[in-house]
Amino acid sequence: MENKKCGKQSFMLGQPVVITHWASVAGKKESEGPLGKTFDLTNKDSYFRQRTWEQAEKRMQQIALEILAKKAHVHQSEFGLVFSGDLLNQCIGSSFSLRNTGIPHLGLYGACSTMAESLLMASMAVGGGFTDKAVAMTSSHFASSERQYRFPLGYGGQRTPTAQWTVTGSGAALVCSSGKGPKITACTIGTVTDLGIKDANNMGSAMAPAALATIRAHFDDLHVGADDYDLIVTGDLGQLGKEMLLTLAQREGLSLGGKLADCGTLVFDVTKQDVHAGGSGCGCSGITLCGYLLEKLNSGKLKRILFCGTGALLSPTSTQQGLPIPGICHAVSIVGG
Amino acid sequence: MENKKCGKQSFMLGQPVVITHWASVAGKKESEGPLGKTFDLTNKDSYFRQRTWEQAEKRMQQIALEILAKKAHVHQSEFGLVFSGDLLNQCIGSSFSLRNTGIPHLGLYGACSTMAESLLMASMAVGGGFTDKAVAMTSSHFASSERQYRFPLGYGGQRTPTAQWTVTGSGAALVCSSGKGPKITACTIGTVTDLGIKDANNMGSAMAPAALATIRAHFDDLHVGADDYDLIVTGDLGQLGKEMLLTLAQREGLSLGGKLADCGTLVFDVTKQDVHAGGSGCGCSGITLCGYLLEKLNSGKLKRILFCGTGALLSPTSTQQGLPIPGICHAVSIVGG
């Protein structure tokens, strides 16, 4: 069967591609959360033995790639292609992690949707016959994000109740043309959606309309519905964004069938961990997928999920210039192995 | 014929994809350069009637997309997918340009290699059967880049002789599964290459090793050489970087057969335009390709070129932290229409 475009935003793979291996690296707070035991490696040192937090982020990606290669019993040089991106200006977490490795690299920017975006592109690359082994990878770091997007940590700024906590972690998944593991069958590419929300401390709400638009497009394009999935899992809407999505879906008559979960509320215990509205950042959906979710799919505890990476496409410059926060959401349909 | 991976970094398209239309938008200095007459639209107002330079960059992408749709006699909503990215933090030129257009968007970060990276990905998307119309687009702006990467213009800082001038412009190309126009037959994906150059005012030299590595990989993977091309055109090495590439190639015994050209020295007259070492930025190779080069290919004046987008993957943060400048180069083989 051939790959085919479906509807306006989606495509189906003629031959599903396989996520044969996955790896996750996380920080201290993440290790203390509900998914703490699902990560391959955690480190209490927020610097991951580097000199700066930005370099720590690079190091997390390197470790994730090392673990992935080890699990797959291949040398890193056998990876045909790495799709990766992060939140740092000019994505230096991703580019520095692959410095002089000789691994072909295509850099992405999709903000916190990067885990889904990279999986989607890896599906295209492998499903289209352009390579047989592609890695989808991303990372984020609480301290480098706070410094870059908000205030330096040393400033001791107060966080608003609607703020989310950027996950310190990196997730990597190996997408192959054959093998054992959860399979990607279809993807939906997001559109840049902006309802005019300007509060950079309430990004969940800014992203919720994009999530709704993509889930609706996925259902329409592929003639499926919430009943076809065990779980519809958004990337990092957090508690407020998740509620906003439920409200919007109800108002617009789109049934999510009680299947909605959000990585931002899975990765942290929002009642106990002082993370306010929940987790966020590229690493949030990265480590939740490349551990907990893929394990559940692999063991048959989940049969089919719609993984919806959500991203807020703002920059501190656009916010300072008074512009609203555009959101995007890419969705990947994954069936159990 | 099927798509296939070739060697370590390249792939060939079973059925070449076609660049059916292209569009370019540029600023005043570009309009005064040797390629001035090849752009679809130029504007003396560096703000492009917007309130900020960042928004001007967004506006240039919007105009490029409008012109592209007009030339192709389609409504913008018929574009299946836009691959785009730029140099601004969090790529706000690209995301804001597509706000609420309903066009599926996959964001890239490849620094100044973005025109080649987006073409390469559009080739995968169309060649793999995932969509039949994909746009590859990018932009850069002298004033927004100076402010973000170097000094605010109002500061009146002196530029070093090795510095390059960021092109104000946007290029967009429509890649289709069929139609008339120059064809993409094969691509080579770059690796992150870093020889330790730390001078952020000499980015041409920082990128030259990456260009060499990718050209060599392309030749090796696809069993071709400089003789197979009319032109091997790098993105924005500028005069110094081009010389550096020639020196490195000679030292390593790789023949470029006198075919090397660089968009940074094509787009400006470096002897007259006070741009120091030449043009740079995503828009540099963007507007040179989506005008001059594609026209030459279309009219048969060029038969086959290797378009090598070069990018310096630094950020002001990595530079301030004393790190070197990693480079990347993606190559796209294009034959006349």
C-alpha cells in the first residue's frame, strides 16, 4: 500500500513505521514525580556535570542518544538521520549535541510540539523510503528556559498560579521501517492557531485552541473519533489548558469521550510538587512518551493513542512587542506493538 | 522507481519532484545589487509597512506566499504544507506569517541553511507521497538580525572586515509531484561540523568545513563529481568563506572544477555595496535561488546545479559562553526544467 494524503492536514502510511526503541533522561523533580521510575536515567545535578544549563541540555540529548543506541544494539553512526529541536534560542541544545558525530541532522523548531513534530517527520523520512532508521529527539531544561523566557533564577521572581514548570529532560525515539514495537500509522500536521491570548504565563490556554483544531482535523481527515483511541494525550497544556480544551471541545460539540490526558499533568503531581499548573517544555511530552506511554503501548496496556504535541510559538520579543501567542499542535497516531 | 537512501547521508527520489513556481521579496540594498531585477517585489521601506523589523520579516514571508499562490494560480489554502524557518529567536517570522491561515506548517531551524533544508524536506514530503504541493520558505532581515545577534543598529557599532551583511528578503518555492519546472533529483543531509572557529564575525569560515563535508558526501554517496554540475552554489559563505572552502577542498584533494559560486557574493557587489565579505542570512540563498538560479535552470541556461545551503548553528548565548560555531550544510541537486 502507498502512503497517502488524507483530507487537508493528515497522511496515512502505506506501511506503518515502527518505534523500535526509546530512551528518556530527566532531572531531579521529574524523578520525584509519578513517572519517576519510567525514565532510563535521572540526575540530581541540574548541570549534568556541565558548566552551564544550556550545555546540560545538550548533555541530556547526548545521553538519550547513547542509551537509545545501546538499547538498539547499534553504533550511533548507524542512525540514518536525527530530527531534533529544542526551546533554546537557535536550538543550541540540539545542534551542539550532534557536533562532529557525523550523524545526518535536520533541525526543527516547533516549540513544545517538537516530540510530535520530529516523530511525524521521522515517519515521513522512513515511510517514504529515504532512510531506514531515523531518530526523533528533543529536550528542555527548567533553568535554561526560565533564564531565556522569563527571569534568571537568581532573581527569585514569583511565579503566577497559571504558570507551568518546564520539564528538565530529553526523550529520543528510534523510528524504523521494520522491527518490533509500537507503530505509527497516521499523522496530522498542525496549523498555526491564534485566538489572541497574550498572557505568557498561561501558555496552556494559548495552546488549547491549536490542540482542538488538530484533534478535529485528525478525526475529520481520517474518519475516526475518540472511540478509536484508548487515550488522546496532549503535550503540555497543564491543568488549566486541559480544562480549557475540554470546555472548547464541549462548546464546539467535539466529543473527546473522556479519553483526554495531558503529559503536563502526568509527569508531575500537581497537588504536591509545587509546579503550579503542571509540566511544560519540549521535554515534557518527550520523556512522557519515551518511557511511560511507549512502554504501555508495547506491553499492550494501551492499544492505540493519539499523541498530540502542543507548542506555543511565542518569543520574548513578540511578547514584548505586544503580540498574542500563536499555538500549534501536531498529532501522531500510535498503535500498540 | 522507488526512493532510495544512497550512502550515508543522501537519498535519490524515485520520481523527481518539480519546483513549479517560486517567489522572492527583497529590501532596498538587495534591489541595488547585481540580482536586483530578478526579485518579484522589492521595497525601500525596511519596515514593509509594519511596526517592527520582526514583523517586517513576517510580512515578507506573507508577500512571498501571496506571490507564489498567484503565480501558481491556486488559493493559498491549496498549499498542502509549508516548511519554513528563519533566524529570529523561536522563528517568529515563520510562525506569525502563517497565523490563522489554516495551512499545515512544519517549522524548521537550520540557520542560514533553511532554504536548502526546507527544499529537502519538501522533497521528502512530496516524493514520499504525503502531500502533492509543499512550499519551502525562509526569510531574514538585516535590522532584526543585527539587533538580535550583534548590536542594536542605533548603537552605531563598527563592523569588522570579515563580517557579512544579512540579506533582507524572503524566498519561497512550490514543490509538486508533477508539472513543469526545474526538478529535484537527489539530496544530501548535512552533519554538524565544527573545527573550533569562535569568531562570530567570521561565519563564512565557520561554515566552510560543513560545506566541504556535505559536497564530499554528496559526491561519494551518489558517485558524481564537479563535472556533473554547471554550478555548485553555496548559501552564504561570503568572499572569505568561499576562499576558505576552495583552500580546504584543494588541501583535501577534492576537485570543485571551478564550478563554485556563493549566493553571498552573487546577491551583492562586494566591491561597491559596503557589505564587507558579502551577503548572509536565510534570505541570502532564499532570494538567490527563488529568482536568479531557478530562472536560469528553467530557461536552460543552467542544466544542473548543486544548491548547498550553509548554516552557522551558533547563538549569542553559546558565543558568550565561549563555545565554537558549529556549521551545517544541506545539498539539493536540481536539474533544468
